[in-house]
Amino acid sequence: MAEFSMHLSEEQEQLRDWIHGFAVDTMRPNAEEWDEREETPWPIIEEAAGIGLYGWEFLSEMMLNDPTGQSMMVALEELYWGDAGIAMSLMGTALAAAGVAAVGTPEQVMEWVPQMYGTADDVKLGAFCSSEPDAGSDVSAMRTKATYDEAKDEWTLNGTKTWITNGGIADVHVVVAVVDPALGSKGHASFIVPVEAKLDGTLRQGQKFKKHGIRASHTSEVILEDVKIPGSFLLGGKDKMDEKFARLHEGTPSGRAGNAAMKTFEATRPGVGAQAIGIARAAYEYSLEYAKERVQFGRPIIQNQSIAFMLADMATEIEASRLLVRRAAWLAKNGEFTQSEGSMAKLKAGRTATWVTERAIQILGGYGYVREYPVERWHRDAKIHDIFEGTEQIQQLVISRTISGMRIE
């Protein structure tokens, strides 16, 4: 087993530099435009696919061939340093892929994840559909239902999902639905819904949301009306699902399918923390250079303790957050993840990003508040990291239950 270290290998340093170059040359020059347009930046996704930065091969190299768990954290930090909205469009499919990997069989992973990405000449998208209008953090309140017809070996899905990245425009949707209501969130399972399969029923985009931040990423409702899919599109397989549900009713959890949303979020929380660090680092670096160059009362403002100490705190919080994120990623990769480490990493990094970007605005003063300078966009982009894939309070709940060993409500 590899030992945890913050030291990057030569290959990881090359990865960091390669993605940083793409962020500098392609993402940052176009960030303001796509933020204003509030549209999926297809030309940038296609360019990324053309150089191997978007696709199944890139994802598998990051997730499957790295025993340290650090490569994906490095990649996410650099992409979100470039621009969070564009990065979300590039990485939204990875969440759907994680949803397949969390509960799917190896055969299902190899079948469906490549189809989510397509090829460099025919780029596709994936979407992970969990949240609902009345069931965001409370996954036990989910209402989307999956009903099985044993005679036809067919599932029928009905319900409405919301806050879905790439929702309605994705080529493959991974849909979490209720199979056994008596088990609450443990009675959920995930299903593949490929748009091109021309299935009976309708999967369509509902409302597209106009957001405060990450506006270059498409977020919408997904409405499923009598969508019929083959039995094989259940991730994990029906035998495993039935076995687990039976044991859960007996009080002994086991098996692959079930509790699908939570398994996906547990696996991706360190990565969300890395995203937040990228945004925070962008704001910190920009405000540091500004403070060195901005002259007031005859000297650069960084020579004032009030500014210098703010920047010192910003640097410290970013480093502390990065350490938590990298450690959580290593633990997850090496099978030592107990759940709370990922929540700690996301909680800390999300708070850091929101606080650091707010401090950056303060350092720039009035310039930080106008759109001609990027720090106000970074502040808007940062806030979502306190909310999605489990709010700040949900992370506190997970952590408090772990450290207390008690059921805290």
C-alpha cells in the first residue's frame, strides 16, 4: 500500500503543469464570456476532448491507475483555478461516472462510462440525477419511483429530479430512484437511462436554472414520465439488490445496490473539496499580486498589516484545506475511508473558498465588487461548495455522528 504524502510524483507534476497550461490558455480567456452567456461551453469541451483532457481514457487514468488518489485532486484544483463554471461542464460527466462506479458491476462501468464521454470527434455528456424538489439533502424523502415488471424484465421510472448538472442535455442519465420505500434511503437504486436508446416513455428537461455562480455549467430539472428500461440497466444487478434489501429488512446490510446516492457522494466529496481549493487559490493569488502593486499613501498596500495578515490567513487556510482533501482522497483510494474524512475535507474547503474569495473582494475594495475584475465571479462560484453534494450542515451531521457514535438528528 502506498503511503500518504503531499509530494507529487514526476508524472503528477507534469499533469498539473499540462492542465494549468490549458487553464491559462483556454479557460481563463473565455471565462467571462461563458459566465455571461450562461451556456454550456461546447467549443471548450471539444477542445479538451481533442487533447485528451475530456474522455474515458483521462478519467480512468485519474481514477483507476493512481494508487495515491492524488492525481484527480491535482487535476480538479487546476481546472477550477482556471474557471469553475467551465470546469463543471468538463467534470459534470465524472459525477455520473462515479455514480456508475459506486454501485455498478465492473462490466457495467466498462459498458456505460465510455458511452457518457463519446469520442474526441463525437463528444457526449453524462448526468447524475439524485436531488428532487422536495428531497435535496434529505435523500430519504426521494419520490422518484422504479417499478419492476418481472414478466418483461423491465423497470418503469417516474419522477422529477432537480439541480442536475447536464440534466436533459446529457446522452446518459444515471437516475437514483426508490425501489423499496420501507428502507428509506437504503431502499434506493441507480438506473442507466441512455437517451439514444429510444426507450418507451419520456425523459425531458424541465426548468433550466439561472444561477448565482458556475453559470457556464448547465443545471436543470429532469422529468421522467413512464420511462421503461431493460432490467439490465439497474446498476449492480437485481440479484444483488434483492439480496441486500432482504438482509436490510433482517437488520444485516450487505450487497452492492442500494443507498446509491450516498455511496456516490461519499466517493466524490474529496474532489469537491479540491474544486473549492482551486477557486480559493485563484482569488488568493490574484489579490496577493494586486496588493503588491496597488499603491496607497505612498506604498504598496501589502505593507499594511491589515492587508498582509489577511493574505497570511488566506494562504494558511488554503494549505490546511488542501492537506485535508489530499489525505481524504488517499484514504478513500486505499480503503481506509470511514466517511467522515471526506465530509471534513469538503466542509473545510468549501468554507475556505467562500471566505478567501470574500477577503479577496475586500482587498481589492471597489474593484473587487465590479465585473471588470474576476474576484467577484470567483466569490459567486465559491458559494455552491457550501451547498451541493451535501450542505455544510449535512457534513457537520456526518462528522458529528462519526465522532459521537450516536444518531444525531
